Amino acid sequence: MKPDIPKKAPGQRLVNRMPLRTKWLLCAGAGLLLFGFGISIVSSAATVKADPSNAFSRWFVMGLYGLIITNLGLILFGQAIRFRVLMDINKRINKQEKEMMKHVKKLNHLGDVLRNKEDKKGK
């Protein structure tokens, strides 16, 4: 008997249901924090490198770690930009949809008026 294991991770459903605005805020904040933290680690590695008594591996690993954290911050911030663009596109589409519905209602009303006139002429 096979165990009933959901195909998606538990957090995946939570993230899929989350509004774009929340995703944007979380990614932007986390991205900026990670970017700043990574830059500070890189600068610390440069300071460690300046001291000749420190081993190569110490400042190299520290700098590599800082660059990885910096790039993760940039990736998260890029995702935040993506979510913001999606928010703007959705807003524009909703606005256009409302305008089209107004036009459709106006055309339906005109059609009803014309039908009523034809009905009155036919009697």
C-alpha cells in the first residue's frame, strides 16, 4: 500500500495562494537585506585579505560566501520587480475590462431601446 503523499510541498500551496502584493513586499525586503548583508561580508573579506598574516583560504571562503549572499539578494529583488510588474499589468487589465463592460452595457441598452421602438411601430 502506497502512502498518500501530496505532490507539492506544504509551503508551495501557501505561496501560490498569496497575493502578488505580499510576494512583492517579502521579496523586496528580503532581497535588499541579503544584498546589504552580502556586501558587508565582501568588505569584511577584503579587510581580512589586507592583513598578510591571514591564510588565503580564510578570506577566499569569506568573500565567496559574501558574493553568494549578494547574488541571492539580487535574485530576490529581481523577483520582487517581476511581481510588481505583474501587479501593474493586472491593474491595467482590470481597468480595461471595466471600461469594456461599460461599453457593452451601453450597447445593450441601445439595443433594447431600438427593439422597443420597433415593437411600438409594429403594433
